[in-house]
Amino acid sequence: MTTRVGIVTFPGSLDDVDASRAVARAGATPVPLWHGDRGLRGVDAVVLPGGFSYGDYLRCGAIARFAPVMADLIPAATDGLPVLGICNGFQILCEAHLLPGALTRNAGRRFVNREVRIRIENGQTSWTAGYQPGHEITVVLKSGEGRYVADQRTLDELEASGRVLARYASGNPNGSARDIAGVTNPAGTVVGLMPHPEHAIDALTGPGTDGLGFFASILSALADA
Amino acid sequence: MTASAAGEAGHGLVTAPDTVALAARTPDRAQPHAELGLTDAEYASVGGLLGRRPTDSELAIYSVMWSEHCSYKSSRVHLRQFAEKAPPTTSLLAGIGDNAGVVDIGQGYAVTFKIESHNHPSYVEPFQGAATGVGGIVRDILAMGARPVAVMDALRFGAVDAPDTRRVLPGVVGGISFYGNCLGLPNIGGELAFDPCYSGNPLVNALCVGVLRHQDLKLAAARGPGNQVVLLGSPTGPDGIGGASVLASASFGGGGETAKRPNVQVGDPFMEKLLIECCLELYAAGVVVAIQDLGAAGIACATSELAAAGGTGMAVTLDLVPLRDPSLGPAEILMSESQERMMAIVEPGALEKFAEICARWDVPATVIGEVTGTGRLIATWRGEVVVDIPPESAAEGPLYQRPLRRPAGQDGRLADDPAPLADAARSGPGLADRLRADLLALLGSPAGADKAWVTEQYDSYVRGNTVQATPHDAGVLRIDEETFLGIALATDGNGRFCLLDPYAGTQLALAEAYRNVAASGARPLAVTNCLNFGSPEDPEVMWQFAEAVRGLADGCLALGVPVTGGNVSFYNQTQDEAIQPTPVIGVLGVFADVRRRLASGFGAPGEQIMLLGTTAPEFGGSLWASVVHCHLGGRPPAVDLAAERRLAEVLAGAAEAGLLSAAHDLSDGGLGVALAECCLTGADGPARSGDGIGCTVDLGTDPFTALFSESPGRALVAVRDGQREAFARLCAEHGVPAQPIGFTGGDELAVAGAFSVPVGELAAARRGTLGELFG
């Protein structure tokens, strides 16, 4: 049995094809999950991909959080199902209160499409176990609302408990608090990341293969479990 | 104002529409055809072909369908040359006249691509104007049965420091970013240029490319009487119907109560994304007989074109059209340019499946009529026939042979040669310092500057098949993940060259786009174009247009690449001031193996740099003359299309054989700017390569000409170690002059015996310009 990783497609999801490709490249089986369907088709982990779910109307991720599939995903994630939210997926996880904080308009008020260096701060999560802490990788940032914010107490707690997953390491491209590019839940199973590791899996089409580690990590995490 | 039979009914209170029956009974009723843009002769000809006066709704249809924008009435007599002079090709699956040309790229794949203008709306409302420009061209591609896979934009604005440019440019870029990013289409390249001639008439030309399997090709022809006409996508609202508002107020006696209607449409990229996925699923399910996007002239255009192309008739019930504003009358419903709509022809038995797929994607779909065998387009509203016309009469439109006149100032422009300026620059004391200063001035100019301020706002990665994007010479996409079949696309235009000589200037634009594609390592295959000009009613503008089309048709024949389609944008002028004639040419190329593509930047130190082609002292219309001397005159560089073809053979051949590590075409600014770009771009684009890589070159006894001449047919290449002999052989075989000029390496661009500039200083010269202007 290969590992089955669900990729949720909401109306307006865009990087679902990329997330599927990355999952397959890492050696797992991508399983499409439809926003309007109940049930998770027995997947071992889930990726919420980037895009503009529901057109980003109201607020990024605010409507997707109420999609039928989320009614099953939220309790499963709470019970330990590994979930990676990338970009819009990160926004959805915050809206669903599976992760703290919020993503707001970039400090520069413009969309930013750029390759960025990020430093992996926590190499213990289901999605980053393949990286050493302090490891710097190059991935792609492409977002208009990628500025991570949270109140001081939350930020302090995140720092103290090692829940800052990754930080921008080549300048802060969007004004995120404490250069935060991604965070994790206390269990290290639910992870949100603003830049896109799935766009860094092939030197032909992206900045090298640094991002593949996220998808390889979940395979080994599940194999060890 | 003319009172109609509807009496005093104001807008939104229309009780009795102008019907066919009424039109027959009231032949003398005055109609506002002039306000709608129809000439007296055109209006009379409508009456002649209908045998009665048109109804208000029919008048609306003819006024938009016979507009320059929809009918190409001034350009068609010239555009015929693209077919008449088409080079022999077996790769065209659909061509001019379809929504977009379709090109066979092998392995069962076809590519469809097209570039279209949204100039006027983008000046009025830059954000929505540009956004809906992207949306419109994407639907054109979708309507061919293809999945849209990338977009590009060719943009031109007024003087970079003009106050209005600060309004228009950020709005346009923001609109493209908003719409394209939200659609999930990578933006893989384009152009950005500035000239005061565009200050009241910015050019926003959007290109989309799509991919399909041969058998999935869809043509917009309504066949099969009894088949259903389905409108899908957004509900219809009062968008882009300024003309119809004139009609409503004039014919319904609205008096002072003219409804304020927005003339620029508002885009909803989310609905467009749903429409794309929904249509692709409909195609895959085999439930679409034909499909057409709704753009200019909305339902009027889609129904008449579908029926005309099918040689059938169509009967639609306008009351069935889902409305966002229930007060719309029949003419407004027909003319509305509400975005994110398509019209499909569906067999009755497939309707259920069709509706099921639309429901899955939350895309509203409504049957509004059916295909008939009557040869008439008939529309009813509230039980009355408001339209009854032969559809081809609307779809075809009149044809004009407008008068042409070579501009009075043309000889003066040609005589104003910049050679004396070049002679002065070439000699005299302080040459080395002046060369260095001029190069930095070109790099810091808006034309030479780093465009990252713009391109960073566009998603270039989504869908994961982007191999190269800006700042490389061409956008490069992987089409097949197993076989690595790939394509390259480039667009180019040069208003300065075209002003001096529209025939040669257009060929120079074609040659540059062709060369860009070849420099990426692809083999050029087909051409699209967006022809931006002033008023066709000005004989001097019309002469420029005729010359440009003739140049393009001759050029495509010489290069062996067919024109697959295009778009004409006239009336880009403010009062008597027309823009520079600006044909923007897009060239598509194909890679058998996209892993063999060539980067446009230096990748490794110690590699030999070769200059391919021949350099002559040619400065007419050059960037150097423009930036350093504000000069525009003389003859543009001489075009040699046979040489371009040989150069392309060498570049594509060398790429396939793996002889080169970089290739970059020479164009605006000449060799100096090209060398700087090669140093800064690196093998993988600026973000991936860090600080760039320098070079040392020897430019002989006339470094001024070597650095700044804009002779076409040239490229700069870096030859892989161990491949110099093989590459020299290849150049000799094709008769392409190849001159070794130096080596890559170091951290500065050094011209032996003249000057050097640290790579960091080159970067700084280019980087700040746009960011400082637009924040």
C-alpha cells in the first residue's frame, strides 16, 4: 500500500495540480478530494493547496473553511491527521482555527511573485522531518495576502514552543511578524506555510528541488507511525 | 429625441418594445443610428437588406457588429494578404476567422494562441480595463476547446514620469495581476515600453496560449437544427452598453433621465476560473457541439456569428437570459458586454449531462433558444419578435477600401539621419567615459530598466510547467511531462521603427519575436499579431496600416511562418495625434525536448562569448538615439529575413545539440544592453543566480558602433567548453557570421581598452527606475 495523500480542490483552487505532482514525485498517491463532498476517502494525509478559493471573497479562506469537506477534515486534523496548508491553504487553516494567527495584505500592498530563501526552524513536524533545523531552502512565494500576523502573546508562545516552522531568510518580503513564513500546531501534524514547496520540486520548472522535502517528510513520518 | 410607440415609458419601464411588426408599420420613424456609430450609408444599407427599417434591437446589433472593432471593415481588405501570401504549411488546424488560430505541435497536441487589445477601456478604468482584457482573450482560447495554460502582456504607456502614467500603469499592472493570478494562469513574459505618444492611448495587449489534443478542437458554428442554445456563466448586467443607453433614452423618450451605464466591464476572475474548469469538463464529456465566448457585442455577436458560421438559423428568447438588472430591455440584453459568459450549442439529449456538470462547478447555465434551419436569427422578448435578420449580414459587416496617403512628414523623418550624432559620439576625447555613461543611461532608461517591479506582481509558476519567464528572451512552457515537448512564445513591437518605416518596422518586430523564440532554442512555427494604430479615417494612418500589414505578410512568407490570427485596434489617438504605428507581433515556437532550452543569461565563467550576425552603423530609431539625444529619425536598421532564418537555424540547432549554455537576442540598445542583461540574468533568472556573472569582451576599433548599433539578425551566445569547434562548424554550414568577442567570468562587464562596470553597478542602474517612479 502506498501512502495516500488527499489534495482538496475548492472552487478557485489553483495549485492543486502542482500539489498532486509533488505528492506523486515524492512517491505517494495523490487522491483528489472535492470541496462539496463529505468524507476523506481514507487518505493518510491532506494538502490544502494554494489558489483563491471562492475568489478570496469576504476574506481569504473564510468561505472555504465552511465547505462540506472541511466538516470532516477539521475533526480529523484535530485528531492527528497530518495536514499541510500552502498559501491559500494556510489561510484556510487559520480561518478554521487549526492554526493561530492570520494572513493579511502584504506590507508592500502588491502581489509578490519571487523565489525566497526560508530557514526551517522546526525539523520535527510531520511535514519537515526531512530537514535539519536551521536548514535554508529556496522556494517560491506568490501571494498578495501573505503577511503573517498574531498578537504578541501568541507570537511569544509560538516561539517558546518551537511552533515557528520556517522564517524568511533573505529579507522579509511581505512584512510578516518576526519573519514567520510558516507555523505548526502543537502536535506538529498541522502545518501552514505561505511559500510554495510544491513549486520547488524540479530544477526545470522551479528553483531546484528543495521543496520536495515536505512531501518526502510526510511519507517517512507515516511510515514511522 | 424621438418618441416611440412606447410613449413616455422611461428606462426600466419599457412596456412595449420596438418590434418587427411595428418597424414594418412605422417605416419613417427616426432612429439614433448616428449616435450608435452607423453612418447614413450603413443605416440605409441595413434598411435595404431587411426590406424595412430595423427595430431598435436590430439597430443595436448592426451598430456593434458593424463597428470597426467587430467587423474589421477598414482592415479586412488588407488582412487578406495573410492568407494570400501564407507560406506553405501543414501545421495549421484552424486559422484566421476562428476565435484563435490552432497550430499542430506534434505528438497529437495542438496549441492555440492569440493576442488582443484592450486599449481604450484600460485608459478609462485601468484596473478593470486590463483585467477584463485578460479575461476576454482567455475565453477566446477556451472557446477553441483548449485549456488556457499561460498569458503574456505587451504594454505601452505615456512618458514614464507623466502624472497620468502614474494613474494608468499601476492600475493596468494591478488589473492583470488580480485577474491572471486569480485565474491560475502563469504570466510568462511580454513587453513594457514608454513613449509620450501613448499618453492618452496606452496599449494593453493581452496574449493567451492554450493546449488541446487535435480531436478536441471546437469551432464556433451552430449546426443541427433543434440543438439547444445555452448561455453559461455570469448573469447579464448593464456592462459596456453605453451605446444601448443612447438608444434607450433616445427611442424611449427618456429625455433627461438617461440611465448612467458603466462603459467599462467589471471582471470576476473567480467565475472565469469556474467557467474554464466547467467548459473543459463539458468538452471531455462530449456534450458540446459548438461554443463561442461572449466578448464585444455579447449575445448579439455570439448568436449571429454562431448561426452564420453554421449556415443555420437561431431562435432565442431574450426573456430567458438571466439578468443581474431586471430593468434591461432587449437591445441592452443583446449588447451587454458582461464578462465571464459563454454560449454553447448542445444536443437536446445531452442537456441533462450538461446541466449536471455546470451544477457541479456552480456555473449557471440556461437554455435561451435553439438552432433552426430558417437561415434567420430571430429574437423574441415578452412574446414579440424584436429581431429577425439574416445572421451573416450582421456577422460580415461592410467592407471599406479607405484612402491611403503617405504622410507628409515621412520624407523629412527619413532624412533626419542620426549618423552625424553617431559620428560625433564615435570620435573625440573621453570616448571611454562617454561609452560607459551612455551604456548606464540606456540601462537606467525606462526601456532598458529591470521590469521586476511589474513582473513580480504576476504569478509565473502556477501549473508548474513554466520553464522560463521574464526576463528570458521568450516564455517557455513544458507541454508534456513525459516527452518534454515544449513551446516558446515571444511578443515584440517597436513604434519608433514603425513610425520611420511601417513596412520595415513591422518586419523588424516580427524578426525580433522570431529571433527571441529561436534564441530560447525553439523552432519558430506560427505568428499572431495585434495591430495598434490611430484612426483609419486618416489616410496617413491608413497608409501606415497598409504598409505594416504588407510588411508582416511578406515577412511571414519569407520566414516560412504563417499568421494564424490577430486583432486590429484602430482609433488609438487623441484628437489629431495618433500613436506611433505599433504592430505587436507574437511568435510561437516548439521544442522537441524543452530540457534543451537556452537561458538568456551567462551560466558559468570561462565560456567563450560569440557575436552572431553582422553589425553595421545603424542608429535610426535606436534606443541610443532616443535616450541619449531624444532623437527619432533616419531609416530603421535594414532587415534581412534570409539572414534571420539562417540565424534561427543555428540557434535551434545548437540548442538541440547542446552546444551553448546561453543565447540572447540583440535588439533595443544593441550589444551593450544585451551584454549587461546576460551578466545580470544568469542561467536561471535573477532570483536563482544571485549576483550575476561578468564578462570581458574586445569590441575592436569602433566600440561605439559595436555597443549601440541596432542591426537586426544578431545574437550573443556563450559556447560550452569543448563545443567551440562544433559550433563554428554549425555557423559555417548555415553561413552565419560568428565572431568570438570574449569570455564570461569575473564580476564586471569589461570592454577591453575602453571601460568596465561592476555587475553590481549594472544591476543598480537598472533596478531602481520603475520602483522609484511607481512606489
